[in-house]
Amino acid sequence: MRSALLLTLLGAVACAPLDGTAASSAPPAPVTSPGEPGRGIGDPDFPLDGNGGYDVTRYHLKIDYDPAAKRLNGLASIQAKATQPLPRFNLDLAGFQVSEVTVDGARATVARSGDELTVTPAQQLREGRAFTVTVAYAGRPRPVTGSTNLGTYGFVPTDDGAFVACQPNGAKTWFPANDHPADKARFDFELTVPQGLTALANGEQTGQPVTRAGKTTFTWSEKHPMATYLATMTLGRFELRQGTTAKGIPNLAAADPKFASTLDSLYTTSGEVTDYWSTVFGPYPFSSTGGVVDDFAAGYALENQTKPMYGGFRPDESIIAHELAHQWFGDSLSIKRWKDLWLNEGFATYAEWLWSEHKGRASAQSVFDGYYARPAGDAMWAYPPGRARPGDLFNESVYTRGGMTLHALRMSVGDDVFFRILKEWADRHKYGHVTTPQFVALAERLSGKDLDPLFNAWLFEARKPALSSLR
């Protein structure tokens, strides 16, 4: 993710939804502890995000969207496994009229409280049981505004379609989900739009688009585990360029006609960056790469898995390098709790400095020195990036001071060990979840050094670190 604020600081560039339910209006029982079935997956900073008691393995999303009416009709089939006995369980869904919910084909009772659906199956689900919950829903999607310092996110209607970028918790604006990065799953998409429009989603197309009665259906599949906030169904009028990178990875670039002049550079740079990062971080973790530029002035870019999204601007090499580094750090390796966001953004920011170094421009050391020259009273030093704050997730410190932490580590352990740490980190936790203590432990094991003073100074102290912390 690159925000409008950071693009500036770092020099880079609807109607209310329906909220009815199909059955009971009784409120769901509250969660009293993390992991209990009901509201919240256990992230104290986002207590209502995600849900306990089950693990999703696959989403199959069948969605028909009409941009003229701004109306979405959806059928979501969610395959999951109960991690404890489940007399009921919750799904996150903002708005929409829910017409029917079934569990393994049997009609279930559903109750709504805000953005929470509580589903009570006909029979309690035993621990370890695989089950499928199907939700039929319809209405006018409404994006999230004002809940973080990001701005508007989620499913954002546009004149010709929709811009869909969901970090941190906007997946619920277009499909029912366990909407927290702690529960990753595979995704299949069947997206139907008016003829003449293109619907783009994660992964790869599984067949040719099919047009009937003035509508076209596109099918996509992401076979690798993915956090819900990385899912997209961006649609509209796009010009496409498809091929492979020099190393043979399928590459798809898409641009709204207003940004057609950026299509070739987006395609070429995305391919070059993907191939280069595979030499620095290890093999590319997914089956395709690319990017999308849409005509919506979001003021940010988001690392949607396999298809980074650039909202209403021409991305330069630095931003593309940032978003594609996220395919390793943030997408393949996902955080369990939002407080560890520096593991995504600090790594992607440092990747920008590595890209600059690779291209013979400013070295990572010179970039680090420039930021370190900021006075001790600068706001960046007062925000410890190792503990991202829920109302200020996308603070510059999480990005810049997070990146500086990695350069401090590099200076402390040397290049050989540092780049071995990056590769082993990406490989050891591929498609899984990571925490800051795990990274510290790996760095200490590979370097043979006690690095607690370094990480404490750069990640957790609300003051400017002394360079003596690098010894």
C-alpha cells in the first residue's frame, strides 16, 4: 500500500445499502474471548473484524454488477472447517439484503447486528467438520470512509464500473467473509458485467469470457491462499496488454483509456521488477503478475494479490517496485494482527530503496541518511512503527522508519547475512502468517547476534534511535 500522504512525503506520486435479513432479527451473542464463535477473530485493535471458530479454505463468488444502477447481486459459497463445535458462527457483511443462507444445503437462520451476520445452522457443526455456507445477497455497495487515515476504500462505484481495493477491512463491502488477514483462503470468481466492460480479479482467467443477452461473464481463480483485503473485482473499460516476463511469468497490465499512455510502461516495469525481486527475495510466490490503473482518484496504490491497483495516477518505477515487493511481504507472508503492519510496509518501502540502488540511483544508505537527518523532534520519531495504531495505521513512520529498521539491520549484520535473512524469511513462511518476534528470532539465528537492542530502538521506542544501536 502507498497512500496519498506518502506519495507526497516521499516524492512519488452512493446510496445507503439495504440492511434487511432473511430471518430472525435477534442480535448475535457477543464474543467474550478470542476465537469464540461470533464477532471478532481476536485482534484487539479491530475487535469486530473477522470471526472465530472456523477457518475458510475457499471462496466462490458469483457476482453480477450493474454500474448504471450501482446494484450488485451476489451468491457467495464459502468452504470452511470448524475449529471448535459451532452452534452458530459469524460472517462480516456491510449492508445488502440477504435473501437466503444455507449450510451444506440446509436452510440456516441468520441474524444481523451492524456489519455482522450470525448464522445458526440447522444442526451444530462438530469440531473438525468441513462445511459450505452459501449466502444470496443483493443491494448497492457502499465503500468505507473515514475509519482510517487512508480515505475511501472497499467496493467503490465508478462511472463505468468499480474500483475495488479493500485494505484493511473493506472486503465486507462486496462479499460475506471472515474479513481479517489472519484467515487466508483460495478464491474463485464468476463476474458478470454489461457487455463491453472488463472484469478483473486476482489470479488467472480460467476460460474465455462468455457473452449472453448483453452481459459478459469473466471467470478468474487465485489458487494460492489470499487475505480477504487483497481480493478485487475491479471492472470498467480497460485496455489490456498480456504476455510474460523475461523469466516466463504471465504478466497482465490494464489501464483505463484515460491512462492508456501508461499501459506499456506498466507492463514492462512490472515484468522487470517481478523478475528482479525473484533474485533478491526468492522465487515469485504466485502464478502471474501485472497491475491495473483505474480512473478513480483514490490517492493510493494497493498490492492486490497478482494485480496491484493504482488509483487514478501514472505509477512510477518506485511505486511499482513497492507494490510488487508486497507480493512477497504482505501477500505471500501475511500478518496475523494489524499491529505488525511494518512487516508489510517497512519491507516494501525498503524495497523501493533497493530498487533505486539496483538502478544506479540513490543508494539505500543515502536514503537512510537523508531520513536520519531529521531532527529529534520530528513526528516520525514519536511513532514507534512496531506497534501500528488502529486509527493511524498508514502513518509515515510505519513505512519510512520501518524501512530504516531494515537498513539498520543490514548495517549491523552485513550484506551477506542480511539478504540471506530476507530470502529465508520469504521461503520459511511462504503463504503463511508472520509476526515481529518471528522475524527478530530469524535475524538473530542467522546473524548469531543479540539484536533486541536494535529492534527495540528502531521499532518500539518513541524517540530517535542512536546510531550506537547498530553495533
